[in-house]
Amino acid sequence: MRTKLLIISALCFITSMSYAQQNKMLTHFIFDKMSVNPGATGVGMSNTVCATTIYRNQWDRVNGAPTSALLNLEGELSRFLPGGVGLSFYHDAIGFARQNNVVLNYSYHFPLPNGTLGVGAGLGLVSYGMNPNWVTPDGNPEDPQLPQGVTEANFDANFGVYYLDNAGWYAGLSTTHIPASELEQLNFNTARHYYAMGGYLYKSAFDVTNLDLDFNAMLRTELVKFSGELNVRAIWQDLFWAGATYRVEDAIGIMAGVQFSSFRIGYSYDITTNALQTISRGSHEILLKYCYPIPPPPVTISRNPRYL
């Protein structure tokens, strides 16, 4: 009887993997536009290269809860080509399951009278795997009726448009996992996701010279479940920030950070509001970002050999 229950539990877990929303949800989503919208790659960066990493430990103290890591490298390279390029890598671990995404992004930038429009695409790979460590009543983890370790990868593609206005607001529409790949060994369908994002930076809010307010929102769906996030940050003297993120039916995140020179460091703590709130000790997230302005080309001066 216990063996049958174990098998049923394993099958239910795999089924839930097949139909649950698969893309990440980050409290610091405001620093991660490129991985969900390749059109945003390099927009507004002006000959600058940035590296961004975000680590998330979700639902602390819940066994098998998700842990995620993101790394984005992107740059606006108008000196060499008209647009921005970037590389995005994402790793997610949930129980026995592992997901890895690596995508190369390019966005062509169209200068408009009041801002910049980026139209971009991302091409890469998505892989899913399962590496179970079964504990069975008979002590035989090699039971052929139990799923064993397997990994499978497939082609992946994203597309998005993103507009940044000189007045401080932005908006974007995008879709990820366009091929909606089917991984046959895992009985897993990569669901196509759709995103809408927008925000506004209110400079010198309420006529306070050193205070800016940053408003951001994101909506996502795979046409089965909808989710959304709203973030508000107060930025003081372009140095310190503090704010909050509300994720519908999931969590309220409290964040704080500091930005100096080319560095940004941030931390957030999510208060769980879903059904796991009685056992979860919340979620932790750490942000690190570094930007490097590309030096201008050296100025060469031609002189007449007569005067050397």
C-alpha cells in the first residue's frame, strides 16, 4: 500500500510540473527586463555594459522549495552596431526538478522623437531534468516503477518590443518559449508565456529635490493562470532605495538597497501570503549589479612631419 502511495505521489508531482507556471517570479523583477523581454536589451544604457545577478531562496524552511539563480550580461554597443546584445542564464531547482535556460538576445534600437523603441529576439536552449533520490519502504530505490534521473534539452526562442520615453516611463510586450517545446522523455510541455510591463520614474517627487519615486508593474500568463506584480521604490539622493513589491495571491516583498558609482546591491524579504504561509518563513532575494561605461575612442591628431 505504501509503495502504491509513493508511486501515486511521484506521478502527481510530475503532472504538476507539466501544467504549473514554469517561468520565474522575482521580487527584483525591475532589474531583470531582458530575460523576459529581449526588446529591452541595452535600451537606455548608452555605450555601457552591465552584469546583473539575482539569487532567490523561496519559501525558507519548506523542504524542496525553489531556489533560483539568474545572470544577465548586456550592453548597448551603438559604437559598433545599432542596438544592444545580451546573454541570459537562469537556473531553477524545485524538489527533484532542475531547469536551465541560456539565451542570446539582440535588440535593434529605433530612435524616436521622444524616446527609443527596442525590437528584439532571443535564441537559446531550455533544459529540464529530474534527479530523484527515492526512499522506498522496501529499501530498493531502483524500483523500475519509479521515475529515474533524466535530462532533456530543446531549442528556445523569445520575442519582445520595449519602449523607453525620455520623460521617464517605459512599456513593453513580449513572449517567451515561443516553440512551446515538448520534452517527450519527461512528458513535459514548455508553456509559451506572455508578458506586459510598464513603469515610471517620478523625478524630484513632491518637489523634494533628492527624492525619486520609481513605479513598476508586470503581468504574466501562460493562458492558464495569470499573475502580476507591482513595485514602488523610493530613491534618496540617487544613493539609497527602499520599497515594496506586491505579488498577487503570493507574497508581499520588502526591499532595500544601495547604489554607488557603478554598483548596485539589494536585498528583499517576501512575506508569504499564499497557502504556505503557516509553514514558510518567507523568501530571501539578493541582487548584485555592476555597470561599466565603455571608454570613448582615443582622439588621434594628425601633424605635419615638418613640425615634429
